[in-house]
Amino acid sequence: MALFSSLTPLFTAIICVLIGVILKKKNGEREKRETKSKPLSHPWVDEDLKDCTDHQLEEEEVDEGWQGFDENIAHVPFFAERYSEAEMIKRSQEFYKLLNKRRSVRFLSDEPVPREVIDNVIRTAGTSPSGAHTEPWTFVVVQDPDLKHKIREIVEEEEEINYKKRMGDRWVNDLKRLRTNWIKEYLDTAPYLILIFKQVYGRLPNGKKKTHYYNEISVSIACGILLAALQNAGLYTVTSTPLNCGPHLRVLLQRPANEKLLLLLPVGYPKKDATVPALTRKPLEDIMVVM
Amino acid sequence: MALFSSLTPLFTAIICVLIGVILKKKNGEREKRETKSKPLSHPWVDEDLKDCTDHQLEEEEVDEGWQGFDENIAHVPFFAERYSEAEMIKRSQEFYKLLNKRRSVRFLSDEPVPREVIDNVIRTAGTSPSGAHTEPWTFVVVQDPDLKHKIREIVEEEEEINYKKRMGDRWVNDLKRLRTNWIKEYLDTAPYLILIFKQVYGRLPNGKKKTHYYNEISVSIACGILLAALQNAGLYTVTSTPLNCGPHLRVLLQRPANEKLLLLLPVGYPKKDATVPALTRKPLEDIMVVM
């Protein structure tokens, strides 16, 4: 036993070296294969969203199966509905008026909302474009009161830490006022919480990782469409990103490791006594430049 | 002259040490000031979008002037339009039907589009929520044919490099087919190109940098709302992110250094013979989880 023990480090070292040699050989094979397949790589890059995730991910994470997008897919004629110019102007004005009434509302009532409307707004979000048509989003709709409360506990605990870490002498005696900053009643009262996860990578049938290019931009764009759909349906929300809660909430909601929480939207009707900050929006000339 | 030359390194060293001492003292003062102002820092963090940019930016880039958001702003009652449940369901269905007709269209005609519609869709995008209400977006609308052509040259040159770098033996003789991948006629033909810049930081009246938290998520959400507004108006686009062209295009369009190109949307009507890839979208059960 003693002899075996003293030999163990040696054995381990030998095994490590052997594994290293095997892995190196395997890598060499893969490199060869990849060099061969390089020409096929990303033929779709001009076709869809591209962003920094392109560079963040290792080349070997891209599987060849991924490359088929542009090569094999058929192209079909596209016919678009056409409005008169007057109609276009009117429609664009009315849509602006509707969306301009949207505000982030933090005081949501517990009145029930038809589930069908939630289904439809998420269907609508799912029409968003995405990098290489990966559709890298999961919308987790939480309606169970206990689960909503657990989410509230996780979010408030983290928020309390965020606030307390930032607090100094001046505010120590002003806890009451600051309290409202990390108390999020809407996480209990809103009939639905929509937690939006970005899938940072996917899996191919052969188990290999499939890179999801531009997943954050894609999922954020889908959220913009979701916000428009909510406003169109007469529902309100506040666009929040629970700081540091992502991993905890992901485990609570049993989402796989390739998904990361991007946004949390509590959805419902405003309370009767809801207030909003008296903010204004930048005028068109401050956000648009015509050349 | 020779003496001066030989003394130069010594002088340089002394000057460097002195500068170091001065800077250290200044930093110390700043640290003191910051410790004092810490309690006021980010009182709004739960109020709006938060993301990784929060951690990427240096603490000293945040100016105290930035903190007034939640402290001084008045809150006003909020009254929302209310639809019947039947209306909500109908509205949400119809909006889904409208948005589900959206496709990324790469074949855009040169037919003119009323400028008023473009103004309205950008106004609509400007209603998007943003981290701490920074509204960190600039929409550059290019209608000048020469400028559009210059943009095309820049984008195509970079795309050609992107493609050629990826090309191997197998494709060397198949240039013609691949050519379509980096040739972007729509950059000339579309009556408008909308280039969307994210403002990664702003400037306060005192010249200090103002952190724009969550600028990429915020601007992407605004783009989602823009895409919905375009579809509602009967206009088509392809959501593209010109790889590596950002700095070149920023200079061409005379945008300041705090702005980075996020997306480029050519906007117009589809050509009569436009085609789209025969893609389908994931069904609701693949993108939504209800708990």
C-alpha cells in the first residue's frame, strides 16, 4: 500500500503525459479537418447580425454542421404588402403616438391578465431577426406566486447588497428612503414575470457547441419587439436587468448552463395610484442626423 | 549640448518622479472626494437597465452630476389606456400577424420613400427605455447617393477581406458564386441607410465623462422598436452589423469618438423579384417556458 502510494505521483505524471500526447494528436487531426473545412466557414456572415461574440468564441467551438445555413437553404420569392404614401405616413404617426405613451411602470397591480395575450406577445418577440437565424432566446414566464416570491427574495437580497455597499455615513440614517430602491413589490404583484435568457451557444445533434453569434444584440432586439407588443396590447412593464442575480435565477428556473439572464420584465396593469418620474424624451433633432 | 544631452535622462527621471508625486496627490484628492460622494452613487440602479458596461467602466469616469436622476426628479401620476380583454387578445393577435410578415430583405428597390415616415420611425425608436434614461443612440440617416456609395465601398472592401481570409483551395475557383456574399447592392439602391450608433459615454457640462450604462442593450432594444415601426409602415430592411467597418464609417459620417456603430439598416421597398431564404421560425413551445 505504501509502495503504491509513493508510486502514485509517478503514475499520475505518466498518465498525464500520455493524455497530453493523445490530446495533442486529436487536436492536430481537428486542426487538419478545420483547415480543410475553413472555406465553408461562416458563409452567412453578411446575411445576419454580426458582433463581438464572433471574436470571443474559440474557432474550434464552431462545428461544420453550422455552415449549412446559406449553402443548402432554398430562396423563395418575397411579396410584401404595400400601403399608399398617405397610409404609410398615417400608420407611422399612429404607431409613434402609441409607443410614445409607453413608460417604465414600477407599480403594477395584481389584476389577472389573459394568458393568450402573453402567448401572443412572446410569439411576436419570436419574429425578431437574429444572427444567422439562431433565434437564441428563451422566455420564461413565471405565474406561480411562490416562484415569483422566491425570485423577489433573490433579487432583493442582491439589490440590498448593491445598495449597502454603496452607502456611506451620509445615508446611514436615511435607510427608510433608500429602502424603496431595493424593495421590489412588483415581483410579487405583477401577474407575470417574463425572464428573458440569451442562449450564448447551442448544441448540434452530435453534441458539439454551436456558436450563437450576436446573441446579446439579437435577444435585446427581440425584447424591443416584445416591449412594442406589450404596449400595443395595453400591458405595462419595467425593463430591468437584475445585477448579479443571473446565475441564481437561472438555477431556480432550471435553465441550462448555455443560457444567461438578460432581462426581467414584470408584466401587468399599472396600479390606480402608479406614478412615473417626470422625464421627457430627446427631440428628434437630438437623436437623428440626416446626410 | 553634449552635457545637456547626457543630463537629459536624469532630468527626465526627476520630472517623471515629480509628475508621479503630483498625480498621486491628485488621485488621493479624487479618492477622498469619491469616498465622500459614494453614498450618492447610482441611486437609480434598480430603476433602469443595468448590464456589464457597469463593470467595464472605471469608477472615476462617473461624475457626481450624473447622480441627480433619482434624487431630484418629480414623480407624477400615471394613467394608462385600458382595453377590454377581448380587445387585448385581438390587438395582440393582429400585431403578431403584422410582425410575423417581417423578413430580412436584401433586395431593395430604389423607389423613393417619404422622409416623414423615416422621421416617424426614428421618433418611435426614441421612445425606447434606456439605462438611467441616457437615450444613448444616434440614428444617422444617409440619403445622399455619393455618401451611400462611399459606405458601400467601405463595407464591401472589409467584407471582401473577411471572405477571402476564410477562403481555401476548395473555393479559390468559385469566386463568382462567393462574390454575391460581399457585394451589397442594397447600400446603393435603398433610398435610406440608417446607421445606428451607440454612445458608449456622454459628456457633462463640466466636460467630465458621463457613463452610459447598458448602452448596447439599450440601443439594441431601440432597434427592435425601430424594426417594428418599419414593418408597421410597410418598409423593409436587413439587420446588419458591418464587421470591422465601424471606425471607418464613424469617421466618414463625422460622428464623435464616444459613438460606436452598432447596426446598419438599409431601408426601402423590396424589389419586384426579391427573394428570401425559406426559413421557418421556432414554434412558441420552443421559445417559451411557463412556470
